[in-house]
Amino acid sequence: MLEVQDLKVSYGRLEAVKGISFTINQGECIGLIGPNGAGKTTTLNAIAGVLKRSGGSIAFEGEKLPNQAPEATVRRGISLVPEGRRVFQGLTVEQNLRLGASIRSDKEIDSDIEAMKKRFPALEKYATTRAGSLSGGEQQMIALARALMARPRLLLLDEPSLGLAPLIVDQVFELVDQLRSEGITILLVEQNGLRTLELADRSYVLQGGRIAMSATGAEDFAEVEKAYFGAEDSNAVAKETAND
Amino acid sequence: MSYLRHRVLALETPILLSLILLLVTFVAPSAGLSIENRAIVMLINVALVVGLYSFAGLSGVLTFGHMSFMGIGAYAGALVTIPVVAKGSLLPDLPGFLANAEVSLPIAILIGGGLAALFAAIISLPIARLPGLALSLAMFAVLIICYQVEANWDSLTRGRQALLGVPTNTTIWVALATAIGAMFVVFAYQQSRFGLRLRAAREDEYSAAATGVNIVRERRISLVISGALIGVVGVVYAQYLGVFTPNDFYLDLTFMTIAMLVIGGTRSLTGAVIGPMLVAVLTYTLQQGETVTGPGLQQVGLAIVMVLVLVFRPSGLTNGKELKLSTVVTRFRQGRADRNGRSSETDKAMTAVE
């Protein structure tokens, strides 16, 4: 469904993603795990078209995605739930949902909004409240519902559990599982390695902008941890070189 | 009936604001000609700042160049309404089609607004692509260009000399209609999906882009709408003044309108309406003071008020809130509930905005 070929992304002279290739099949949930600065979010942003890629190609459902064209990417059926939720704070919950359907012009937008409110009762309760005044967990629900309003076939989730209470984290992972069983393909970026390994069909460990290893389940956790530590070592080396 | 009630409630804010302006329009003439003239200017300023708000407020990008649309509207409107006989002596080198044109105010409004909208559409092609501050500065450059063209195109504008003989069609009722019309147009735009997308980009550009909002396109639409509105206000203002120069649409007005919007609040239509009203009262008071202090008090006082608002209430006096009877009622009920010693469950309802 999604084919990432030798993806490279640079911030100025700094290459954050140094040639990543992987494939996602229809209906899969794929995890991208790794320490801070490994290039996970950058990869996701490049797929979503929010960031410009400096090399490589991305194909979705057999067609190449244009470079840095977020609107076109959403139209193709790829939606991003950004890191840190990033809901439209000053707008109401309902307006946030409506904005999720920015690329749509059909008549089912209103009924979809009602469906989202049924699915996430907090959104129903606070429909006319400013999104910024809700809790982190509730904002995560808004961000998810907003992305679902575009009726995506591939959902890109960037650290959905970040900064949430453990109980809410459980809910989020349950929800991701539910979405997958509904047939939405998912690319999940997480720092929570174990939870991701348990949930995902397959996970890639990113380290220093490259794929260090791939894992299929919780039984690979020991190995994944090693890759994590490896990353920290290489970070230390990078810092030293930078200081020099 | 409930459908009608729903429609009226949805338009609550512009209806309430219109009633306030209507009251001013009724009362002002009885206080003498000088107050009536001030009321006319205030109503025109309301329309102008509402037009400015439809870009700067909704997109969150401040603009220093929107008065160029006003100049275009004013000159276009004046050139097609000045009596043909007068044009013969005032502007002998006018091209034939303009020299022989003499239309009514509504047609002039269409021409002035249309021309300003067309100009906005053309400059929006490069300008809407620019990020925040660059856009603000590019609009300032547009203002300078328009001013220089107006001040030097002698055969069309009489250059720095005043353009005279403009029929004074703008009564207080015309000014009121312009202000109310601008408010309803901008409110409808603000609540539409286009306005919503523009506000989303104001809240968070990254999220808006990731959601599929085409920020450049939305800013372009907003530029054209605000350009058209301000162009119309330009026509109306010129027909109030009767005599004007390019300086009437330059730096002073740019500063005044931005101050009005900032004081009222850049994030709500109510702010864009309340701001000019407060500034009108303030400048009147300061002008009275100028008889004691000498000239300049008005500008200095206004600048100080603007700084005070920026320091103590950065989102302006309305703080992003719209005028709504329902909010006032909720607040009143909550106050009563609190006095009765009950814990308020309406806390979250209070933050409801729309």
C-alpha cells in the first residue's frame, strides 16, 4: 500500500533521515520506534507531505506522492495525527472535527461528525467548547477524530501516548487496535517500544536516521533495547564530534 | 418557527452589533452636525476595520497595506461620479471613457469594490505565498507603490493636489448601511468553511497543512474579500469627504485602523466593531484636550492606549469573544448560582465560544 524508497530528509545541512526504505501492506499496523532524534517524526512528516524530502520516493497505492504537498496527500487518503496533538486551540471541538474534513465536499460531513461524537463521548459533551481548554487525553481524541474525518486509508500516528496518564495511554492503544480491525492501515511512531511491539504487525527501529533493525513482536524486545542503547552510544559520539 | 429562531440565533452577533450602530445613527444627529459627522466617520471606520479584520484578524497575519485598496476604491469611485462638466476643467487629460462617465453611487460602489478586488487578486498571486512577517512587509510595499502612483499620476488623480468635486452622497444612513453590510459579509465568511480554514491556519499552520488546508489559497481568498470590502469603503468615504488627496489613504489611516483593531481585539468581529467606536470616543475626548495642550495629544494618547492594551490585554478588549446575549445570560445565571453557594458546573460552558 505504501512504499517508501531510500527516503532522505534534510534540515539545512543536517541530514535527519539518511535513506530509509520500507513497505506497508493494506490493513497492517507498522511501528516506528527509536530514541529521540532518530528521525521518526521526520519520516512521518515527509510521508504526510508537510516536510520536503531531499531524496528517494514515496508511493501510495501504486502511485508516487508529490513532494511536500500535504493537501494532495490528504486527498489521496493519508492522514497525520501530529505529535503533541496540536489541535486548533482557539476553535471549538466541533470546528476542529469539521476542519478534518477540509478536503471533502460531500454531504456526509455532518453525519460523520455525529458519528465521531458517538465514538468519543467527550467530544459530544464539549462540542462547543474551545479545544484548548480540554485535557491532554481529550485533545488526543480530538486530534484522532479530526484525522479520521478525512476518511483516511492510511493513518500516520505520531507519538499518540506522549505525555498522557497511563490509563489514557491504554485507551489510546486500544483505539489504535480498533481502527486497525476496521481496516485502516496504520503507521505508528512511538517511544513506548514494548507497547508498540505488542500491537504492531511489524516494527522498525530507527537510529540516527537509518533503520537499525526490524522486529515482529514483544519477543524481540531484548534485541530492540540493544538497538536503543546502540543509538545512545552513537548519540554520545555525535555530541563529542560536534563539540570538537 | 424554530427554524427561524435558529437562523436568528446563528446571526446573533452581527444583529446585536447592528442594533448598537443603529442606535448611534438615530441618536447622533440630534446632538448637532459636528457629532453627526463624527458618527459618519465612525461608521465608515467600523466598515473599514471590519474589512481589515477579514484578513488580519482571521488569518492572524497583520497587514500594513490594506489602505491601498481604500485609495483605489476612493479614486475609482470618484472618477466615475464627478460630474462630466467638472471633470472637463479639473482633469482635462482624462481618457475618454472616464471623462464621459457619470454613474450613481451604487454603480460606483460596484466599480470601486470590483477594481480593488481585482487588484487584490493580482497582488495575492505572489504575496499570499509569503510567510507571516514577509507578507506584512510586502503589503506595506504595496501601500507605498499605490501612494506614489496616486500622488504622481496627475492626469488621473491630480497628483498631490486635492481631487475636488466628488458628489457628497454619503449620508449617515449610507455609512450605516456600509458598516452593517460589511459586518454581515465578514461574519458569513468567518463562519463559512473558507473562514474556518483560514482561522485554523491562524491557530496552527503545521496542523492546518497536515489536515489538508491549502493555506496559500485561503489567504488569497481572504485578500480578495478584504480588498473588495475596503475598496467599497473607499468609495463611500470619498463621497463623504468630497475633497481628498492620496495622503488620506496612507500612513495615518494605516496606523489608526490597526490601532482600532488591536484595541478592540483582532480575534473577533465584535472587536473589529467595538475598537473603532471606542477610538472615536477617545479621539473626541483627546481633541477637546488639545485646546489646552496643543496639537498632537490625539495621536500620542491613542498610541499610549494601544500600548496599554497590548501590555495588559494582548488579545484586545474583547479577548476573542463575540457579543452574544446567550453568553451574557449564562454569565448572569452562573453569577446567581455562585451567590447561592452552589458549585458551578457551567465552568466549561463558559468557555464556549460558538
